[in-house]
Amino acid sequence: MSILTSPRGKVEVVHCRRTESQDIYCIKNLIRKFTQKLFGKLNIIYLLEKANLAITLCNDKEEIMAQATFLDYPNWNVAEQDKWVSVFQELDSDIPCTPLNTLFMHLFVAVNEYSVGCCKEIIRTVFKAVPELHFIFLIVPSYISLGSTLITVFDLVGNITSLTYDEDFAVHVCHRHNHYPQLHIRKARVEDHDDLMPIFMHHNTILKATYGDYFLAELIEAQDEENHAVVCEVEAVAVGFMSVCSRVNMQLLHECFDLGPFHGLCTPHPDDVLEPPQGLSVPGSQDAELRSSSQDSQKVVEEPQEPVSPEARESENNQGKTAEEAATEELSSIVLSGNTSEMEDLENLHQVSTEDDTNHCVSNTSSASISLPKEIKYFRPIYMGASSAFCIQLFCIDEKHEARSLDFMNFVFGLFPDKNFCLISLPHLTPEFVLIQNFVKIVPFNNCTLEQDLYVFHRAGLLKTINIRLANLSDTPGVENLVSTLMLNKRIMEDLKHYNEARRDPDGTPLQAFVADVAEQIVGIAVIRNEMDVEYIRSHYNIEDFIYFSYHQREEHGHLYHFALNPIFRHYTRFFLKEILRLGYKSCLYYPIYPESRESKFQSSYAHSLTSALHYLVPVRPRRQIVYPLEKLGINAPSKAVSKAPLSYALNHTNRKLTLEPKITVNARIVVVGASNVGLSFLETLVFCSHLKFSNLTLISTHGLPGKKLLGTEQRKFLACDHCFNDKDHALMSLCSWVNVVVGRMTAIDRAAKHVVVSQEEIVLYDHLILCTGQQYQVPCPTGADISQLLTNREIPNSSKQRYTGKVPCNHFTLNDEEDCLKALTWIRNNSIITEGNVIVYGDTIDTYTTVEVLLNLGMKGSSIYLVQPPPTSTITCINNYSVESAVEDALRAAGVTIYQEALLAQWNDGQNPDPIHSASFTTPTKPFKLPCSEEELPSMEQLARQIEDDEINLNEKPRKYLRRVFQETIYKTLVEKSILDYLHYNHNHLPMYAWPDII
């Protein structure tokens, strides 16, 4: 909030925000003839679509007071958008303008009475929103003055000629230091205490309560060679504080975090152990470890050899140099490598652990762990070199100057010339502030239980000389060195070769390759091609939530194929994407992620290429499709580009408007238990929040994420479809790209310690726990009734709330998802149940009918299938239509299926050991019955009579009475009755003429 005062003394309270589409009408009303003379006749919608930054100034009534639009290339066509840098550097060599630190004003409008104040407030907001920005250029016809408003913030630089017609244009510049200057950093003094304490107390009172009123003064006085305190000041007043220390517990960090991409934060040493010994972590063995990043979280891969990124060799000459000079020299000795812990590859996806005896597996970047035999060990590099890191112990800054937090880093690196990394650890629930946005978050190991996240910043990240340009043939060795540790390096090098040779890929699509270089070294590579399925994207995805499609030319849509950037410079990712759009003459980039299904516990995102920029893109929701009757429509049918079979991929997107709009990161550990429809819908809602980035989403599920297509089309009908999420929906969401997955069963919750126990062994920490397990079928609990007593349901106590706690028999299957169905189907086939055994289907839901249907389709005889329905708990049935129910039952009986209604499970195997189940006993409202699970387990009546004659069976009753009881209680009576009824049913027209009297 700011206060503006007009020349007549009127006061307005104003605030700035991003320009929205509904502002266009008011912006047009603010345009005057003088505005058109300065900026030309503009299409406001088109301008906002192509703008990198558009700021609207509103008063407290949300009335628009002013608006300004900024792009990363000049207006008035004074230079091509990809070649303006050299033109402006020649204009004034004293202005070191680069694409990183420069923007161009393409429009400014304001209410006349407050125009000067509005202009200054917008300019200040722009410099605050883009910390790297130092210059804002304004280009107007040379014969026109800037007017009384813009002249207050812009200074004349010189004139430049237009490219299209013979006319000169005046170039004006606005400098950062006049509006939001860089902060002056110095060593802290005790007298800064009074200036800093109000800032500390505004944010946190715990330090004062714990260490006393003068803890800050004591901390400043305690400075030595290992501990330093620095402040930033504005007009001789301290407005920020940072305490740094060179003592770092490297052993703890090596145990808890994957520091391989940064060489363990240590200097290289000849005795470093960077490769595993032979026989450890062999590919395909049980030594498979789960590793993932938050972008690609559900991969099971062998423990990779950690990519080595040796830091710069120590140099005593750095003592007298600035931090930036030291970083430049150091960068020349860095062996650049990508972050393979974040950029896993397709080849790696096929080297997976498929061990069935693993209790549960975990893929997580925050706090989950993996349950494996304790004797199995995983290789982790051993670093013998000295620590090359220092840490930030305490940091605080006034909110007004928070955007300049990075100004501290140049000074503090100068205090430790032999250190290359700056570390800071924060609790998970700490909001991500400006300083942290320039740091790299380190991926923790699965067994990490620390309550804090670790961030690292490299000295070379201070360099502002990063240059994005089109690749050329001479860049090939540098790119090869950059991607040498990545498993997709061959594909990247092949695409780079295609670009260098033909500027097109093999199918003729235009191709562009860009490299990022710092100090004459390649630190990044990106490959894009023209997007050829523009119509399909527009018709199948809600892309117009982000752009007005009609204002983007077809050739302005690009397809991101590869993006690899050294993690040291990851905070330049958004700038890299912005430069790709500018240099490639693109306005939009798309990145699809295709699903990959495998017969294993894990589902992984099958990216057609690798990218470390996924979190800087926004996921695009799929659009519900119209089912076109193409044959009936004939010539009126839509084009094939719209009606063709869907490709089912998750689409991610960025455009020029999003390149300077950072996401708000939420590091809270959100754990969702259960892959039910509610759980998946909850995760979908979080993932598709375009302005938020949830970095610690975890799903605990017995079988991981659904949608793995383990069964064929016909076999997938074991369970009825609820039409909430199908395989296509899972492919279009690609939750596995954003969510860490713990495969296991939650067995306990410790609310005091804020963790859940998985499979009775491992713990998963949480800040927010979401329980949405959904409705699940449970193992039925036998009532224990002895059917020999001829009990009925009325004589048995109600046991509906009892839970079965014993061992689940090996041939008992509870079908809740596709994994359970696959397990049951595999067992049925492996044990020849289709041709020789019996199957009892127990339940009264629609899934029981679909299961019977699949069993019949598999080739089972209807006489081998028994559908047993428990007593109804409601007058409303699963079908709830008598006519339909009668037709279904008639069809089942016609197929030979035996149906029992209102039957309660009494015993398995007559109360003996239930594993495996040989028979099941049931009670009904009338009389009990017993069903066999295998005909082989039941001797024939002739065999029973022979066993009685041979005294193999000891009887307490007469043999005739025993055989009659066995006949009544077993399958024999059912088979005879069924045979007679079938005979009567099929021969009722001919039977009377041959029947004996009174047989019917």
C-alpha cells in the first residue's frame, strides 16, 4: 500500500497488482491522443498477451489509476527482438544493458491528476518484482517530448533509427538506483542493535525470550574468524541482518541429504570414494533403491553413481578479490554436470526392482523411507576433502527491502574466500522468502528424519554474465561435457547434431537449440521444435485459461524437448525460458508427459525427453470432449486434428506472461492416505493450482497410484467402473510427476510426533495429514456357527461390526482395485481353477455380478461358480429394480451359476486351519449349507462308503445316517437338485408323456 497525493491535495491509497484481462476496458479509457503519439496505435489485448510484465495500479476501491506494460525487446521496430543488445550497447557503452537486466516500456497510461505518483510507484514496483532488473528503456519518436509525467523518471540516452522507415527515435532510460537501489552491506556493529531489534521482534519473539534482551548485541560482539555478522543499511540505518558461520556438520548432511551433484560440499581430494565397489548395488538386484525428485517422483531405479561436480580448486589468490571475481575464476575449473537426481532418464526406468517379496516401497523426496532387509547396504560417496561450505545462522530483513536480499551474498562470500557454498536450513512450514528463491533445495535421502529443509547457493551463482544464445557447432564439446552424466545424453547430442546440420529434425519439423554460457563455459542446453498439434492442444486442453489462442500465430507455439541446466544456476531457469521465447520468436512452450505402464508396483511419468524446468511450467487441465458420431455427421464432422484418437498425455505450459511471475512455494509436508477418488481429486486440485507449487506432496497407498493398465480390456471388468477416474484421466493428470508415493499400508498414527507408521516398520512425517481411504471391501469374519447344529441366521448373534484379525488364507481374495484383481486372476490361472476348481463369490454389490461375468468370460463353467449373497442391510439393493434383478438372476441360472441369498459365512474348513480354504459353511434363514472350493477335496459317495467299510472313518452314528447327512450338507445334494431342475427346465414339453405318476 502506498499513498498518492495530487497537486490539488487529494489523497489516494493505492496498490499494485498484475494486469488482468478484465482491466482492458479501463485501460482503453485511459488512452489519450498523446499516448498514441508516444507508443503508437496498440492492440491492448495483443500487447498484454505478449508482455513479460504488466502492472496495474488500483486504489482502495479497486478503480484502475494507472497501467504499464513491459517487454524484453524494443517497441517501434528499432531493432529485431533477438538482436537489440548490440544496438543498444553501441548507443551508450556506459550502460551495460543485457537481456537479464533490461526491460522496455511499451505502454503507460494513468489518471491525469495522479500520473506522476502513479508512474513512480509502478517503476518502483517493477524494480522490486524483478531483482535482476537495472534498466528500463523507453523509445519514442524523436520529435515528441515525454511529457510532464515520464520525464520525471526517464533520462535521454540518444537517438536510434527505425528498421522499417527513415525516422529517428529517442531512447530514454530509467535506472534502478534512482527508485529501488541496491543495499549497502557492511560488517555489523553493536550500535546497530537498536535499529535491528524492531525488525526481529516483528517476525519472531522467541529469540528474545530464549536468549535475553541483548542477544543480538552479544552475537555481534562474538565475531571471530569463523563467525561473522553483517548488516544492510539504507541512509545510515540498518534494515537487515545476517549471521554466518564456517562450522558445518558435514557428517550429518552427508547422512541425510543427496549432495552428490555438489561433490558433497567438499573440495576434491585424491582419496574421495565416488564409485561403489564391485558387487554393491548391482543393477537388477535387490539392492535397488528408490530415488526421485519432486518432478519425477515414482521411479524405482538402481542406486546410481553420484554425478561428480567438483568445485573449484582452492586458491590463495582469492583472498584479495571480490566474490564475483573469485566466482569467475572458480567457474573455469568446474566440471559441469546436470543434476541426475532431478533429471532421471527413460533408460533408467527399465532398470527397476520387481521383487515380489519386498514388503513395501517408498519413493519420496522429503521424509518417507524404504523397508528393505537391514543387511542390504547402499553405496554413498565418501568425501575426504575439506568442507567448502559455510552456513547462515540468522537472517532478517525489513519487508520494504526484502527484494534486495541477494545483495548480502556477494559480501558474505568475500568473508570466506576459500568457501564455495552457502547453506541455510529452514523448517518445512517456513514460507519461502526472496533469498531462498535463489537457492537450490537439496533432495533428502529416504531415511532422513530432520525437521528442516536444506538449501544451497554456489559462489558462481553470483555471476550476472549468463548469456543465452543459439547453439553452434563449436558448442558440441561443451554440451557433451555438460550432459555426460545424464542418461539421455545420446538423445540430446543427436538432436543437437540435427540442429547443427539441418536446423530440422528427421521428420522435417523446424528445430532450435539454445545454450547458456557463463565465463565461456556451457552451463545449460535447451532444444525446442515447432508445435505441430496446435489444434489438438486447443481442443483437448484448457489452454485458454492461460492465453488468448487467436492472438498467437501458429509458428509461435513451441514444443520443449530438452532442458538441462547446471544446478548451480537453477535460479536462472525462468530467465532461460524467457530467452528461449525471445530468441526463438515464440510466445508459448508446451511440454507433454506421456504415461508409462509396467507390471510392477510403480507408475512413472514417461517423458519423451528430460527437463529440469518442470516446476517452472504450469500443468494444463484436460478439456472434456464431445463424442462425435462421425459417420452420421458426414461432411459436417470436425477436422481430424480435433476428432482423432486422444494421445492421453499430461500437458505443461509456459508463455511470455508467466516468465516473470514466480510461483508461491508451499513446503509443508502434506500426506494423503489412500488412493481413493477423494484422495486423487484432492491431489489433483493441489497440483493444478497454477500459482502454487507444492513441493512435499506424499501419497500412501497399498498399491501406489492407479492407472497402470495391468489387465486387458475384458479382464478389467472384475470391478464395476465408477466413472470418476479412468486410465485416460490418470494419464492426463500425471500425478506421479508431482506426488511422492509410498507403497504400503498405514498401520498407526502418532499425532503427537506427527508421523504415520507404514507396514508396521517405517515412518512418514507430516505437517498435514489427509485421510481419505475410501470404501473398501474387508475380509469377512466368520460367525463361528456349527452348521451341524442346523442353526439359522436368527439364532446367530449379530457380528457385522467384527473384524477378521487372523491370517488371510492364500486362496481368499478381496477385490478393491486392479492390483487385487490381477493377483486373483494370476492365482486362478496358475492353479487351473478355470477347468478344475470352484469359485465362491461372496457379496451383494454390483461388483459381485461383474466378477461372475469375468469368470464366465474366462471359460469357467457356470456350475463351478457359486454366488453367495449376505442378508441385505437395506431395502435398497445395488440394482434397485426388480425387473432388472430378475433378468440378471435368470441369466446367471441359465449360465449354470448357483445363487444363494441371505447367507452368512459361518466357518472355513469346518473351523479348522483356514489356509488354504477347502470349503466354506453358511447359515441361512432356513437351513445351513456347505460349499467346496475345490471338487478334488471332496470324496465321492462311493469313496465314502468304501472308507466306511474299510473302517477308515470312525462313526458315532449309523453309516446310512452319516451318508444321508453328508449328502444333505455338501455339494452332492445341490448337484442332484440342479441336475433335476435343469432337466425339467429344458424338457418340460416332452416330460409328461414319459413321466411316472406323481414324479412332479
